[in-house]
Amino acid sequence: MQRCPWCEGFELYRHYHDTEWGVPLRDDRALFELINLEGAQAGLSWSTVLKKRETYRLAFDQFDPKKIARYDERKVAELLANPGIVRNRLKVAATISNAQAYLALQASGQSFGHFVWQFVDGQPLQHQRRSLSEVPAQTAQSDAMSQALRKAGFKFVGSTICYAFMQASGMVNDHLVSCHRHAALSA
């Protein structure tokens, strides 16, 4: 079975590639978790964050935006002492800001899913990439998403982070055409 070469190396990575990466994700809370994990990954490898994902879920109350938006300095200190997450003060603060921005979007009558999926007109973009060198780090859509998220108050949402988020959440199908997942997600 042929896979995208980036996922080779350990079983958790292959499993993530085969079952999650590129599958259209529309659930608001799952998308909120993913945008925050992608932000936590900035400057690191995705495998680092993927290995810590379960600890992140526990540490951040299953990514419940209502709970995260109320975190105080005591909770921030607790998070920064947790070796199971990326202990970066700016990234922790960004997750709290993102929860507040998420709730503000909801209060204005917008779902987070609808907000982020608008950048691909609600449908996954189907690419026909033949090699990893053809996969961009960012696109016009990720630039637009980044700007809109920042305007809405989100942090750690640069264009490169947004493009990785778009790939992971299935907004774009960037599985290589030789990968067994490409055809399944093109259907």
C-alpha cells in the first residue's frame, strides 16, 4: 500500500495519515481543537504534537472553548508546568485567546466550521499532486483564512499554519495521487 512519504516513520503517524489527515472535518469543536494543535506545532514537527495530542485534550479540558476562555494565571501556570504539552507561554495564551474569539464568532451567529470552510466555498479542493515538492506551504486561500482569523481575534494562525489546518481538516486533498487515500478522498 502506497502512502504519502511524509507519514512514514512510526505507526501513530501512518494511522493518522490513513484515518484522519485530509478527511473533511466539519464539527466546530474538532476544528477548534485542530486549529489550536496546528498553532502549537509552529516551529516543531507535527509528529511532536500528534504524540502529545491526548495529553493536550486532558490539559485543555477536551478543547471546550467555554472552559478555556476562563483560564486564569493559576491554570496557565499549571499548563506551563505540564511536560505533556508544548510549554510555550505564547502558544498557551493563544489557545485562550482563540477560545474567546471562537465564542465571539458563535455569539455573532457564525459557526466556526462555516467560517473556515468558506475559504474553499464549502467543498474540498481536489489537487493532483505527484510529489511533495508540488505541495505549497501556503496559498491564496490560506492567506485569506489567516487574515480573517486574525481579524476575528485568533492567534498563531499564520498562512502556513492555516494551510496545514486546511490539509488536515480535508479542505484540500493534498494526498499524492500515488497514495491510496487520494482516490478515496476524491470520491
